Amino acid sequence: MTLNMPKRTFAMIHFTFLAENDCLSSGITGTIDAFSVANLYWQAIMKNTTPLFTTEIVTPDGKMVKTNGGIMIMPDRAMADITETDLVVIPGLFKPFDIQGKRFAQISEWITSHYDSGTRLASTCTGTFLLGRTGLLDGKIATTNWQYAALFKKSFPLVDLRINRIFTEDSGIYCAGAATAFMDLCLYFIKKYGTSELAKNCAKSMLVDHDREEQTPYMVQDFWKNHSDEIVLNSQLYMEDNFSKKISINSLSQDLGLSPRHFKRRFKKATGENPLSYLQLLRVEQAKKQLETTQKSFNEITWDVGYEDINSFRKLFRKHTGMSPKEYRKRFSWS
Amino acid sequence: MTLNMPKRTFAMIHFTFLAENDCLSSGITGTIDAFSVANLYWQAIMKNTTPLFTTEIVTPDGKMVKTNGGIMIMPDRAMADITETDLVVIPGLFKPFDIQGKRFAQISEWITSHYDSGTRLASTCTGTFLLGRTGLLDGKIATTNWQYAALFKKSFPLVDLRINRIFTEDSGIYCAGAATAFMDLCLYFIKKYGTSELAKNCAKSMLVDHDREEQTPYMVQDFWKNHSDEIVLNSQLYMEDNFSKKISINSLSQDLGLSPRHFKRRFKKATGENPLSYLQLLRVEQAKKQLETTQKSFNEITWDVGYEDINSFRKLFRKHTGMSPKEYRKRFSWS
């Protein structure tokens, strides 16, 4: 007797994209174009005339919006006119800072009510800030554009931000990292709702590599100085000027007239990092620059940035970049 | 005495994007979003309030167009209302087949008159078909979406198509390959009109790798059968069924009742390839599939696809994919 395995069935998935003034429309149009390619292959492979993905664009009031770069997009309808959809996508906003105000309060309510009734959510790039504002991400895993990691942590401390990830999924909420990370999420959806074979065809068709899991390699560390603690700021500037020498955090705190414990607490509060890991990040960042722009050996670079033990610095480098110095140089040195 | 080298000056570059019904708008919006990021960095680095890139969207008649996937875009103006611009960009068309008709004749005239007065041109993805139609590419180097290579060659035999390239430049005409290849062209423009440093910052900011020069690795060979030569079609089907065995083109032509010379000529006329290179392509394609989906060694695969000499097949494989079997497996095998 053989078991009768249920045959996998495929349903049509409906995506709703929220376009808003100043949003990065490429996250919307790029996803819709990718889904068109998926549908084309799907219908050819499956001998099926039903598309796998259907899409629509909404705006808060159903009127045209002026997206980043002055691109004017006319939506299919107003967000309130959607009764049922499978997934709502929030694209990045070019400047994610100003999401207070009445219009965003309405968007936030609309997102929440959809999520509460079972609709899944996705954000791309800085769109995660808008999801953060709803509170739905509190206690959940998320990612966003790596350049806004520090701001995101400050704005939404209850979210479990995994900034290294190129996309995340938690309880029906998907987040993609910076800019083109939406393509990685697209391939994930095409694989999830279609098949692995379909996703592979689409990746080749669109010249996309499928195996990116991290935005870590692309990240340039953000050294947060937008705070009002002058003593901490002075210590940051001191480290920036002297990272190539031996720096003792204890001596540094004494020079600043603080106990090491007090200094560490204030440093962490102002910058989000411990002094020691801040110094490590500075050194890794300097090593990345040297790998990108010089022909120096990693041994020389290790010395230049204030380390003596090449092996421990190599480990640290891998931890923060996701790759070896050699791999990093190959990928990021420009002619 | 030292020579006074003239300091490089930077001018603002104006890009005009032609949006048309059924075009792939992601090539437009993605480029505009990338240029916004470039402007942001530019203004931060250069302490300069002038943006490096300015952009606008036009349509044939100045009216809204419905691009691929039903995305409605309102242009800034009609194409005829542009008096001066630096570069006109033609995005891909979802189905590049139907570019005859009056509307495309007008577009073609408009493109030509801009080129004649010194405006540079760029096409992304299948937009190259529209540039092909103008005749401006005749005798020039171009690329397009690799999936339409055979159709392009048939439609525009005078164009020097370099389908392996991810983008090309010849006499002020730029072409980008499939889908996301426009990002590679964007980085090129950012480097050309800005600096290498600026392009690097943008690449990291948008999670884009900068070192892609070929679309070859992504290509799946197109085995052209859309012709009316039944004898050639039979020989194609025979090769597809028997590529794992030894196949002699001479015996095959005799079996089909043709002289080898006559057979080769007819085969080439119908498919665009010689019978022998067609057979090689079939075998390389089969090897790619096996590398993607099995754990077999390249030695075993070489035998499976009808070759005996692993070294010569390895060479052939590299010629057609731009990488070694090991690199290919690493990049394209999916879990």
C-alpha cells in the first residue's frame, strides 16, 4: 500500500501596494514587474491560464500621489475600498523621519485592521518605519534599510531588529532591507506561492542572484553622533583620531573624569553601543576602506587599525561583514 | 614648473524617460530612485546643493499611460514638448513584438531627431527593440534581454548584438540587458557623471553588486524552433533526444537525405546556429541543469551529456557560461 500524498494545490495570491507621496515607487513597480514575469512562466509551465499573482495599487484617498523623484502614480482605488486582500505591501519612504501626522495615523489604523483580520503585511526598505509606527512589530523580528538602523532602534526599541538580514518573516509580517532587497523578498514569495523551479527561472530571467541572505556585506557602520552628551561625543572623536593606537577604555573614562562603569552606561545610552564594540566597529570600518582602496595585505591593515593579533581581527572582521577579508576585497574594490 | 591640470568640473545631467503603455516601469522608477540616492550622497559629499541628476517622464501624447501590470503613470509632459535633454531612456516593453504601427513610428522619429541633434540614448531590457526599429543601431554594438536574442537577431540583422554583455555603449547609445541590468547601467552613469566613490556609496546603499559585466551566467539557451523547415525541426528533435550518444552531423544529414553542406546551410538559416554548435549548446544546457539539480561530479555529467574529454567540455562550458562548473553550481543550485 502506498500513501496517497495530497497533491499541492496553488491558489491565486492577491497583493495590495500602498503608494504614498515621496515613497520609493521602484519597490512597487519592481515587485509588480517581477510578478508579471512569474505569471508568464507559470502559465507556460503549468499550461494554466490563471495567473499566480494579482496586484493592485491603492493610495490613502484614492487620488494620484507624487512619489520620490516626482513620479506621479494613479492608484486603482483608495485604501479604504479594499475589502479583501492577501498581502499589503508598504514601500520605503525616501525620508522615513516624518511619519507622524494625521495621514499616517489613518494609514497606520488601516494597516492594523487588515492585519487583525488575517491579511499578511510586507514592508520594503524604510517602509518598516511605518510598520514600526503601528506597534504590530513590537516583540517581532524585523529588518530595514541598514542606513537607518540606529534611528529605527531609537524610534522602536521594542522591535527585535535584525539589521544583518536581507529580509525577515515573523507572524505574517515580512520586512525587506535596503532598496533592491525587495527583489530577494519577491523571489521568496515566488518560491513560497509557486515553486522553487519557478523562482529559479524568474531569477535568471531578471538577472537576479538568489542566494543573498544578508545585507551585512554592504553595510557601512553608522557612527551615531546625533545626541547631546558632550563627554561621550568627545570620547567618540578621540577614538576616531586614535584607533590605530592602543586604547584602553578604562584610561579613557578616567581621562574624561568618569568611572568606567558610568562611562560605559552613558556611552551606550547615547550611541546604542558599548565603547569597546564601538572601537571595534571603527577599526573594522577602517579595514574595509583599506581593502577597498589599497593593495595592502590584511596583515598590514591589521596593524594599521590598531590590532596586533591578525587571527582575532580576522574573526572580528568576518563577524561584522559576513565574509573574509579576501572575499570582501574581491567584491568591493573598485577600479 | 608643474603643469596646471584642469580641475574636473561636474555638470547637472538631465535624463528624459519615455513611458509607454505596457512598458516595464521598474526600469524608469528604479533609475530615478537610484539617481535620488546618488543626489543625496552627492550633495552631502560635495557640500553642494545642486543635484547631479535631474529627471522627467514623458509619454507620446502627454497623457497618462498604463504600464505593465496595470500601473498608471502620469507624465510630466508630452515627448514633443522636450526641447533639450542630455539623455533619452527607452524602457523595456513586456512583449517587444508589436512595435510597428503609427504610435511607434512617431516615437521612432522622435528618438532619431533627438539623436541627430546630439542627445544620447539608452534602452533597458527589450527597449532595445524600439531602438533597433529606428535603424540607429545598425552597425553598432548593442545588447538586450537575453531571452529575446534570437528574435532580435532575426528582426535587426545589421545590429552587432553582444548578448553576453550586461550593458553596451557605442557612439552615444547605451543598451542594458534583461530586467535588473538597468541597475548596472545606473551605476555606470553615476560613476561617469559623478565619481567612482559616489557610485560605490550608492551600490552599498542599494545593496547592488557593482562588478557584473555579463548576462551570460543567467542565460538559458533559446533553442529556436519557430521556423517552417520540417527537416531541420526533425534534426533538432533528434539531437534533443540523443545528445547523450555520439552524434555525427554527417551521418545525420545523410539520414535526412541531404548533403552535409546543404543540411548545414538549411539548419543555420532556420535556427541561426550551425548543427554542431547547436548540439554543443544542447549539451551545455543539459550540464547546467544537472549542476543545478544533482550532486553528480562534472566528470559524470560530462559523460551523461555525450562528451568523453572532460577538459574540452570544461572549456566549452566556460565559453558558454562565463564560469567554471564549480562556480556555476555554487551560484545556481537551489535548495
